[in-house]
Amino acid sequence: MSTAIHSNTAQAFETSLATWLPVDPAQASLRAEYLSFVRAGGDAALDRDGGAEHVTASCFVFNPHLSHLLLCFHKKGRFWVQLGGHVEPADASVAAAALREAREEGGITGLRPAGPAGPPPVDVHRHALSSRFGRCITHWDVGYVAIAPTDATPVVSPESEDVRWWPTDALPEQVPEGFAERVAVVLRELAHQRDGL
């Protein structure tokens, strides 16, 4: 059995990117670069073994009122960040990979995507990585949103040192540069997508 990313996954992701029209101009510009990257790389663009630069899937997990965000303390990065990771061969889509990673890292089984089936992204964020990440030098991260049940209690996984709810207007100090602004853009994008339903 092949362990490579399935061509249908890459094609569906390209279609999802092509039809997503971000409300934020900077996101719209970066989305165009993502499209070029995925079209040039094909399946390898989504495969962690396809090269030192590849797409990753992340999930911004909110409570139902969108007042709190679930963050994990990243072992390699040494900061609080949204849940996420690499796309695996068994993932039906990049959005499915994001949801799987969120369930694995946050320990909450009742997560549901914020949008319709095959939800569009809410965020793209390309970032260089330190040597602590091994052969990976750049992640082309794509963010999606999931909503947790009201009474959801996160559980720390082997991949994280801690998992905790944080108020969206009082995020921890130890986050990547520009993370609070990134969360604000995600919330604006989510509101825009919900208005369009």
C-alpha cells in the first residue's frame, strides 16, 4: 500500500484554494502564492516526505461563542499555538487532516467543522522553521475552524506539553510573532463565511 498523498487530495485542495476568496487582502495575496506552490508541486506539495517545504493543516478550535480558543504548547517551537500538523496518506482532505490533528492533540472527540462539508480555509500562513524541526524548512500552513462542545475538556497528548483554553482577547504572551493578529483575521474570515451561508 502506498504511503504517498493521494492525487485526489491534492486536486481537491487546489480546487478549495481556487474557490476561496479571503476577506483580508494580505490573505488573498498569499493564497495566490499557495495556488502556484500546489500547482507546481502536485501531490508532493502536501507530503511531508515530498520535500523540505510542504503544506501543513491546522485547526483553530473555538468554543461555541467564539470567546475562547484552544491552544497547545508546542514542544519544538516552545510557544502556544493552534493545533495542527502534517497531512497523512489516510486523510481524505487537508480539512480532514486539520480536524484529525485537532482531535489527536486536544483530546476532544466532539469537534465539528465550523462550516459546511468540505469547509473552505480561514487562514494561510507560510513560515520558516528553526533547526529543531529537522529537515522541514518551511511550512505552508492552512488553517480551518472547528467548534468544540460547550463542556469540552481538553486532554494533553504525547505531542504537546500542555493544552488549554484561552480567551481570544487575552492570549498568552508566549505565542509566535503576530499570532494575536492572525487570530483576529481568522475570526473576521469566519464571520464573513458565515454571513455568506
